[in-house]
Amino acid sequence: MTGNVVRKVPTSSAITHLQFSSSVLISGTVDGFLHLHDPRTGMARVGTEHVAVKAHQCSIQGLQTSGNLIFTIGHSER
């Protein structure tokens, strides 16, 4: 609320959660996707394809990492 904007990065969907692991920045979005970003720039990793994984049918509600595992909580439809 009181901080200054350092960098703005365009995204395909609104980000609900951010989690930093040892080598990547992980974002969870309202459409249920996980995205991997370069932690220095916020953009997709240089020299690789953009990594996006559909984790839930709807919004991601929680995100946590442990080592090279990613745990999510989200809504799904049955």
C-alpha cells in the first residue's frame, strides 16, 4: 500500500498468489494456472518457453513450495 512500483509485468490473467522458490517466481492466477517467472525480471525465463500449467478448473486459493514441489489449493467443478 505504501510502496513504490518497481516494475510492471503484463500478464494474461489476474494473479492471486506469488511464491518465491530457490530459483523461480511462481504465480497462481484466477483462471487456475501456475506460471513460472525469472525472479530477477518477472518475465518468462530467457531462452525457454513460457511455462504454464492448469492446476485447477477455477481460481487458485493457496500456493506453497517445498524444495522442487508446488502445492496448490483451488476450486474445481464436478
